[in-house]
Amino acid sequence: MSLNREIDQIPNSPEGLADYVAGKLGCPVTIEDANHRIISYSSHETNVDDARSATIMQRKVPEHVVNGLWQAGVMGSLFESATPVFVSPLPSIGLGDRIAISVWKNKEVLGFIWAQTKQAKMGDDEIRQLKEAASLASRHLQKQRDRKREKEENIRSFMHHLFQGTAGSHAEIEKQARKLHLSLEGSLSVAVLEFTESITPSVGRHASYLTETFRRKNIISHMFENDLLLLLIHTHEDEAENVTQELLRGFRDKLEERTGISGIRSTYGKVCTRPEDIHVSYRQAQKTLELKNRYPEALSGVTTFRELGVYQFIQEISALYEQENYKNSVIEAIKAYDRSHNTSLLETLRSFLHHNSTHQAARQLHIHTNTLLYRLKRIREITGVDLEDTNQKTKLFIDLIIQG
């Protein structure tokens, strides 16, 4: 008899549903939400493996188990289809035989049902009952999702005010954080990830899912802004800057792996200890990303605002130059010489100033060091510039960035 035909016997709570389904299938069953938090699990404790035991103890699936399931392609299949997925044992994460099915509402995954199968493949009747169980679980998970969405919307609104610097005083921010059950103690930073293509609903689901499952204690919340994913990162570690950079790099790599999108750019702003300074971190992360897009080659290895160096002030200096119609006479003289003599002295100067090393510049230009030294000598003769003077070199470096 199908589960739906026994509707009067079916428990009204998700807690009782796992036991009911386990009784029908004859094996332990776990029901999870989309972020692998336990909704309910059956009392059937025969042949329990390490992954199930750890999940029940922690009330959520351990991160190493989730990662193992992604690497095995299981989670990708569950996110793409409502068809049951048979899972062979994965000893490296303590997982025995499973059959799993995702619980859907329209085009959204609400959660998963996992049945431990003791190496026995389920027949057509059991498969049908598992599908019906997913339909029943959808009712419970939808209610939970709606409650969660309301909370998430309140958190996103709070984050927006934090990022814009309009959240109020320190006391007001703390009061609102407590109301939303958010911890803003310790070190905080805003990270920005820019996708190289539009964020489709599927990519958005993967990104949201990952924020909930990857180092979840460190990611307070997230929000989308056009083709940007914004993260509010939190850590109590002493080396907060290094921890934040490492976390962001790992998150970006996982996101690229799971979405198939390569070249995701990521930056983060000032690591601050006061929540009222979060808007500064947000502004710095945004500016760093903007400059990376404008100067992709020079800033390819830059992740955070402090690594920008003189580029932190390029936009302001450029605006001033434009206002005063300023041109560097040394650069203009070299450009004129290159045009007249079909030479590449400006490219040589640019490489030398960028690397601050004759050997590295020569290697980049594929010329001998003596050739580079001759060209620098010629630049001095043409312009009178002193390339051993730090002040003059710095001015030239900045002006070359702006004038090209």
C-alpha cells in the first residue's frame, strides 16, 4: 500500500515521518534540510555506519562527509533531479550503502531523504514509496523554509544597512544582532565575489548552499547584488587576516568546482573588530574589485585592499590629473622618441618600474640585461630623469599607471 493511501496513519510531524518511512523501507532513514541540518531521523539503529552516527550526534552532516559526497558526484545528481540516487560505500568518509532522494518544491531543493540500505538494492515498490515519502516531506520542509526565508530577509536587510553604514550606533547594531541571533564579536570582514557570467537560479542555489555548508561558523550571512556574491566573514582567530584570506580562497575554489564557472574574482576589505566599521570593509572590497577589473594584469594576485599599494589612490589622483589636464613631461618625451625612432623605451621603463629590478624586467621583455641597461641610459639622456631617485621613480610609476 502506498504512503499517500495511508494518509490517516501518517504522522503530522517531520520527527515521526522518518520512523514511518523507515518502517516501510526496513532500514534507517534520515531527513535533512537543504543545508544538511537534521530534521528527523528514525530510531532504527541496525547497521549504523560512522557517517550516520556523526550526523545524528552533531545534528548536521559533518563537513568532510558533505565534501566527500560532492566529490563522488552524489550531491550534483541530487541537485539536478528528483530521481533516487544509489550511493556505493565511501569508506573514506565512513559512509555505507545509501539510496538518497532530494525533496523538491517547484524548482527548489528543500532537503534530502537518506536511507541506509545494507547493500540491498531497493525494488520498484520501495523506490515508489521513497518518492512518495519525498512528496510528504516536502510539506514539512516547505513550512520550515518559509520561516527561514523570513529570517533571512531580515538578516539581508540588516546586512544592507551594515554595508551602507546606516545600521546605527554600536548599541543599536548589537541589539539588532541579538534579535537575529547573529554573533558580531571578534574579527569581521566583507568579501565580494564577482562571477564571470550571469548568476542563474542554479548557480545561485549552489552559492547559497555553499555559504551554509562551507566553514559555516565563519560565514555569518550572504546576499546577492547583481552578479556579485557578498559574504560577511567572522573569525575569532588571532591571525584574522590570514584566516580570512585562506577561507575566501577555499570558498572560491569550491564554488568554481561546484558551479563549473571559472575565473571567479574575489576580494575582501578591512578586517575590523567593531561592527560599525563593516561599511568600511565593504567599500574597500568593492574598490579593490573595481581596480582589479581595471588593471587585471598588474593586480592579478591582489585579494585585499591593503595589497593595492599605490593603486589605492589611483582613482583620486587620476581625477585630479584630469581636472588639471596634467601630463607627465618625461612620459610624453619618451612617447615622442618611440614614435620617431620606432623604439620601445616606454615599455622598457614600465617593466623596470613595475619589477624594480633590471634582471626581472629583462626576463619579462626577453632581452639581455645589458640591453635593458643601455635603454635606461638612453631614457636618462633623453629626459634627464634620475632613475635612482625613489621620489622620481614613484612619480613615474604612478603616472604610467594613469597615462598608460
